[in-house]
Amino acid sequence: MTTPLSHDLTRLEALAGIARAFPTEPVVVALGTMVREMLLVTGRQPNHLYVLDAMGLVPAIALGVALSPNAKMHDRVVGIEGDGGLLMGFSTLATIGSMRPENLILIVLDNGQYAATGGQRTAASSLDLTAIARGCNFSTTDIRTAAGLSVAMSEARVRPGPWLLRVMISPQNQPAPYFLPDPVELALDFKRYLGGA
């Protein structure tokens, strides 16, 4: 069993830092509260793929983007997932580790709960997520502060991945309007962005 890390960051602060660090790279954003808060920070962005109603798929989608021919136009591909979503799609870590995409950064915002479904506790606090990712050939780091996140993202930008950055955040949610466009429209917009349109 691991000791839970302290969390000085809110999700909104972490998302703002990620958006500043990767303003033009492809970014795959997890469903629910994550998407709504990212929209509060940046508004709708062409380089962001908002994953709606597909919990646990951000790592797999980000892997597909990282391996695509169009990814060569970008230094890095970023996936932003929650701890609950990561646990739901856990087997993808092994697939990513076997493929070893050097351009992939998976950022896990860990609040210890399922924010999108009412705040139920996840099993993340009883697991060493970074050790598991290291066992799957990731470079990893645990992060507790905005400054630590900035340093880790700078390192992941210049050192080959895949990377898993586990960012401890508070369970606080920022009120935000629902975002309910057609997922096909979102996918087509992101495809156009990847193609350089």
C-alpha cells in the first residue's frame, strides 16, 4: 500500500499549466469534468480532442495519435486522463510500453475519485501508479505542485518517452457548463488539425 500524496493543485490550475506548456501539440482530453474545466481555461481549441462518454480511452487514443504519420509534425502528443479513467483502461499501459512511442506524454490528474459520477473513491491511493507505469517501460514522475508540473513537462518535452506524469490534485471541481457537441464533429475537427488543414 502506498501513502497518498498531498495535493496543492486544483484540476483547473493543472490544466492551465498543461495548456501553456503544449499550446500547439495534439492534446487528448478525458471526458466529463476534465473537458469542461479545460474549456474554461482555453476555450475550444483545434489541437484538443475532447473525448466524450468514453471513460478510460484517452491512453489508447493518444497512442493512436502518437503513432500516426501526422504526429511527425509535432514534438509531442499529450493525453490528459484521470486516475479513474486510467484504472479503467489500465491494460493500455502495457500496449504503450511495448510500442514505446517516444513522443507520447500521458498526464494523469489524480484526485482519488470519480469526479464525473459523484465523487466515488478510486483505488488509485492504494496503488503506486508510477511504479506500474515504469514496469511498462514508461519514464515517470509524481508531481504535487505547479512548479513541479512545469519542470516535469519541460523534461518530458526533451527526453524520449513514453512518459507518465502523475499529478496529485485536490478533489475540488470548478462549476462549468456541459459540453455536448456531436462527437463525430469533434473527431473531424481534430482530424483536420492533424492533417495541417
